[in-house]
Amino acid sequence: MKSQRWKDILDFTSREKRGVVILVAILLITIGLKVFQPWNQNKEAIDFSAYESDIDRFESELIEESAGRRKNYQQHQSDNDRYAFNMQTEKFDFNPNKASKDLMKTLGFSDALIDNIINYRKAGGFFYQTEDLKKLYTMDEEFFETIEAYIRFDDEQSDGQQFERFAFNPNVISKDSIILLGFPEYIAERWVNFRSSGAGFLTVKDIQQIYGIDTALLNELSAYLVFPESTTENNVTQEIPGLNQCEFKDLVRIEGISSSTASKILSYRKLLGGYVNHEQLLEVYDMTREIHQILTENIQIDSNTITKIPVNQAEFSDLLRHPYLNIKEVKAIMNFREFKGEIQSIEELRQNKLISDSTFNKIHPYLSTE
């Protein structure tokens, strides 16, 4: 029975048998071709020459793109410089409605903020209060804190005058100083250009030749004018008051001291509260060793006449206005005073590390606990 079953399985029809024979023959032929195929036949090398130029071009494009990105980054860095503020510059009183570009740069304003302010003023804008300046979109909050105490408007002048008053020589006065006297910037530019053309000023009438100048303001300033002929030989030989008592006209009598330098010396004296020693003159903006030597040899200093800040009564702005103190140190002093109630000795500021030793050595003559 079992053998019959296998017989039935292996029993093919004649048609099936022919198919099996054909299939076996095809299989044998395929195996034979594979076995007897020559093994030493060289394979044809792939030619990449058609793609080499494309590869070179792709590498060149990568290099150019990298250089372009580097250039864009450098340009971006350069653009960022326009928004950089200088926190360490000397700070002094200024009116944002009249300050010139050079004056704002001296104060540490960024180029972007300077352009913003000038464009705002040209468009008819006006700053009425301190907060108006803070709202400018290019203003840095930390920088604003360093200049806030120095912002002044016309109605804040303590002497009742709208602008600064000081003796000046119209033949050498700087553009910034002309603006400080109350003249608009375009008049200051005409003044300097008129002078640069070779014209000189010997009388008030000569200055009136400047197109558009306010004659009423000029007449008001006539008492402060110092013309070349007024500096006589007798004036030069007169004794010059001490550095803390002298006026503008006294400083310009010293040979080698320009109107601009004299103005800066007096402005810094006001910020300090008076000079303690001649070395402080080197802190004046644009001061040179040569001018410092001239001043040291020609003018004395009486340090007993300096103005002191009562540290226990002073407002935050009073302390911050002093060029030797930064905002961090002023905050520390105010917090310490609030915590202790009253500072007994200026030495406590150093002992409690509220200010550094170097700052203490400079500031202590200007502070008082009385």
C-alpha cells in the first residue's frame, strides 16, 4: 500500500516528463556557463572624468559661499559697532535738545543713538523730560542710568539763565562751546566756517556778519567777549588766580591754552568740585602732557576750596554725578547708608569694600560725613 502511494506521487505523464527534462537541461547549461567562465577577465574601469569638472565647480562654490558668510559676519560686527556705548567716558551736564554730535560722542553715546537723536530733532522733535530720552529705541538702559543725572533742560538752570555763560574769544571758540552759549547748531557751523575762510572778529559788528545770527543773544553775550586786542601785555603779566578760582579769561591768558582747552578744564572742575592736585588735569578730555606741563608751571592749586558732598544727606544723583563714582558704587553707598542709618567716617566705605582702594584714594577728599 505504501509503495503504491510513492508510485502515484512519482508517476508523471509524458508531457510532465518532457518539462522536467527541459528544466534540468536549462539548469545544467546555466551551471556550466558559470563554472567555465574565465576568471581573469579584466573588469572595465569606471570613468569619472565627466564628473570631475562638476566636482571642482562645487568645491569652488563652497569656498565662495564660506567667504561670503565671513564677509557678512564681519559686516554684521561692523554694524553692531554702531550700537556700542562707551560706559567709561567722562560724564558732564548736557542738554539733549542742543548737544552736538561730537559732544554726544564724547559722552559715550553710540553712533546709532546719535543719529536717532539728530534725526528726531531735525524732524521737529523735542525732549521735555528725562524719560523722553529713555524712550528712544536705540537707548541702552544701563547707559541711560550713567547719564541720567547729567541731563539738563533750559528751565533747570540754577542761575535763572537758559544757557551757560563764560568768557570766550570768538576767533578760537569751538563749535560745541558756541552751542553751549545758546546758538543753534547751524549758526555754530556758519560761525566756524566763516572763521575758517580767513575772516577774523575784532568787534561785535564783525560777528553780526554771520548770516542768521541772533543779534539780541549776541548783544547779551557782549560782556563775555574777549577780543585779541583786549589781551595786552599788562594783562599777561598779571597774577593768575588759583586753578579753583580762575575764570575762562584767566586761563586763555596763559600762552598755549586754547579756548577749547580752557572750557574743558572749567567743565571738569565743576564736575569734580574743584582740583586737589595738578595730576587731575590729565583726566581732562584731550589734555596733553605739554599743556599739562604749562598749567603746572603757571597756575597754583588751593585744595581747601573744593566743594564736598555730604555723604549722609546726598541724593543718588549727587553722588553719581561725580566722575570718580560709578553707578554700582553709588548703589552700594546708598544701601549701606540705609542699612546703617548714618556713615560715621569716610574710611568705612573702604573698610566695608563699598568702593575699591584706588577709587577711595581719589574720592575721599570730596566726601564729608558732616
